[in-house]
Amino acid sequence: MKILVVDDHVLIREALRDLLRELKGEDTAIIEAASAAQAMRQVEQNGDVGLILLDLALPDRDGLDMLEELGARHPQVPVVVLSAYHDRDRVMKALDLGALGFIPKTERREVMLSALNLVLAGGMYVPPEILGRVGPAALPGPAAPGSRSVPDPALGLTQRQLDVLGLLMLGKSNKVICRSLHLAEPTVKAHVSAILKALKATNRTEAVIAAKTLGYDSHR
């Protein structure tokens, strides 16, 4: 497995090198880049990169802009942001742009390992303090009268909406959800709208965080 570490600080890259070897064993190949330009070249030259760790404070480009480009050009490669700045707006913006995780650099080694393992298993990692801030506002209301099949009372969603939510929590786009569930795109959009309404969320990222706050597991 190849992991690309994008950070302009040599000491940070050295520390991550040891951490990542512990994550996936001796067969892990660590590729490094000290700038956005170097990182894009590495991605182009290494088509089998399986994970990107991205610092947002890069010397030649805003990390969020690079995150957006990576999502557009290499959507199959999971990106985890590793940043010293983790205010709620920054975290939400990164997740909106397609990051599958946001890990503050102040986190303990064990937390970083758990977060990266979660992402590699197909999940999404959000800092607990961010979950705590959105929790009260994200609680869903009661299910609409007459709604069919509500297997999870905490969320108040139909089974098909839960299927869509599970794929949202894995970072899947509407088109991928359409293919996975054999649904038309207008149907998926309607389900997404229902999920946002039920979770009192204004976008997909807030819906995912709200579901995680309620303890919903996308794999069950």
C-alpha cells in the first residue's frame, strides 16, 4: 500500500512515517511531498496511492483548494486532513470538499491510528469535539405520520433512506448511490432531502455528523 504524506515540515513527515508503518506493517510505502505541486506530481506518478494525508497549511497553495482538486481528479483516493487548525468551520469545509477524515495534529498517537484505520475500513472520522458541538441541533424530530418501515426509531427514516444514509457516511456521491442501490438520480435526491430534513441538517456533511452523534453505524 502506498500512502502519500503532504506536509512542509520535515519533523512532522518523519513522525508520520513511523506511525504509518505501525498502521499497515512493513509493506507500507510512504511517499512524501513538501508542497501542493509536489503532491500532485506524486499522485499522477503513483496511480496506486491508497491514502493521502494532507496538511492544509502548504507553502504554495491553500490546502482546501488542493483537497477540492483531488476530489475532482482522483475521487477514488481517500484523503484525510491532518491539521494544527481544527475549528468547526474548517473541519466542516474539509468534509464538504470530500475529506474522509479530519485529525488534529494535537491528537494522541493511538487516536490517529484508530482514525486512519476507520477511514481505511470505509468510514469517516470526525473529531469528537466537533460532534459534541453539533449534537443538540442535529437531533431529529419524530417520523412523519404514515411513513413506511422505520427500523431505527432514533433516526426516523425508512429502510431505503437508511441505505442511502449509510452510503453517504461512506462518502459516496449521488451517482455512486444510484448505481449501488439501482435507483434513479431524482429518487436518490429525494431520499437525501428527506435525510437532511429528518436530521435537521443543511448539507450532507452535517447529516453524516448528526447520524454519528446519534450512534448510527453505517455498516450495520
